[in-house]
Amino acid sequence: MGSEAIELRHLRFFIALAEELNFGRAALRCNVTQPPFSVAIRQLESHLNVILVERNSRNVMLTPAGEALYGRMQRLMGQVGDAYELARCVSEGKRGKLRVGFHASMLYQGLSEMVQAMEQDEPLVEIELLEMATQDQVQSLLAGRIDVGFGHSTIVPASLSSVTILQEPLVVCVPPAHPALRAHDFLLDMLKDEGFICFWREASPIYFDRIVSLCVQAGFNPRIRHQVRQWTTVVAMVGKGMGVAIVPQCIAQSGLASAMIPLESEACTELQCMWVNGAEQPMVQNLLGYAKRHLRASSRVKQK
């Protein structure tokens, strides 16, 4: 009998026989009749060229060789079971590593809750977070450096799929003692003589252009003094009196020294989840579900 003829069923049958020490009960346990069961045991013995069980009309006993094989086969079948379970978990998105690009403002939109919930429910999934600007996320997705990206207000190339998770209102960010805070009815053109601090245009051109458009609609062209890469940097610079800004409302939760004023318009920025077309593996879809459940826009800020 060639080695290629040995199958897992031979080993499974032998383990059942070693534990039952009865051919009839062991065959029944394996859902086969006794004749083919007995043939499989003889085939295994023939292949190994050893006697595994001693048989007589009353008893079945393992030989020393059978005892040794049984101990190893228990471990082997356990590993086989683990391999099956691993394949199932990976197929269902319950095991593996997920590289996730995120924007800093997500820290105030429920990022930690999303990750903690998925890690609690799917402990075999490893999530690696990589902070990067939206355009960097797009390039990283195309290059295969991340599996999922969460960006803000960007035009997604045709090779990527995307879905909008939430819309975050835009608000005006001013220093804590700014005169606009004392206005009864705030209008954006009150800031026409101010210097604006904006998110770097190359990192998020749609956001940058939206800010300019809001100011133009209010009757003035904004004087862009500084462009930076991080929202927290924008707010920190405003707090230091280096200018004013228009930012996502969630940044009000940063705790930095600045004040937020709601806009009359319904201007928003969108949080988008992005992934490569055709890469809708279960882990990506699972993460998307957690994002929809746990990421959220902040409550409307009150004018100070």
C-alpha cells in the first residue's frame, strides 16, 4: 500500500478504536459499518508494517506501537482541527492582521470605541493603526501598504471602493478671547480681516477648497497665513492667537485652548472608508460594520 493511500480517515478510525477498544463501537462512532472500518485499520498496519492492536474474540488491546501512535495521533488531529478552525476564522474575517489608515480627527469620532469593540469581539484579529493624511492613505491603499483607509472629503480613484461613514459639521475656531465670541449673531464675514490657518491643501484639496468657498460665499477671500498637516496643530495655533480656522466640529473635543462657533450654513466634511476594489475580504467588511456602529459625528457645539 503506497503512502499516498493513507488518509485522515485511517487516523481518525484508529483513534476511535484506541479509545473504544471495540471494533463495533468504534465503527459506529465513525459512522461506518464494521467491515470497511476493519479494512482501514489493517491498511494502516500494513502501511506502517507494525501491529497496532491485538485482537481476540473477547478483547481488543493496543500494542506498545499502538500506544505510541495513539499519543502522537491525538496531538496531530488536534493540530488538524486547529488548522480547520484557522481557515474558517480567516474566511469569516475573524483572524488575521488589518492595517488601517486613519485621520487624526477620528480620535474624536469614536476611533478607540470602534477598535476596542472589534478587538473584544474578534480577539484573533490584529488591528494596526497608521496615522496619515487622506491623500497618503489613497496612495498607501494603491501600493498595498494598508488594507483600509479612513479619510476626509476626497475624490476616490476608480480603483478604490468607498462609503461615507458620517458627516461632520464644520465650525469656526477662534482664540478664547476673540471679539467674535461676543457677537449676538455671528457672521463669517466678521473674520474677513483675519489670517486663516488651514489644513495643507495637498493633503486634502477638497477640504481646503471648501473653506475658501465658504468664505467667498460670505463675501471675502480668506487670507491663508499658515497650512499644516494635523488638525490638532491647527487648533493649537489658533489657541496661540496665530489666526482663525474652520475645522470639523469634533475637534472641539481636543481640549486645546480655543473656542468654537457654529456656522449658519450646513457645511460638512465627510468621513470615508476606502479599500481596494476586489479586496472586500471578510475582515474589511467586518471593520466596516464596526465603523458604522461606533463612529459618530459630535453634537452641535454651542456658541460661546
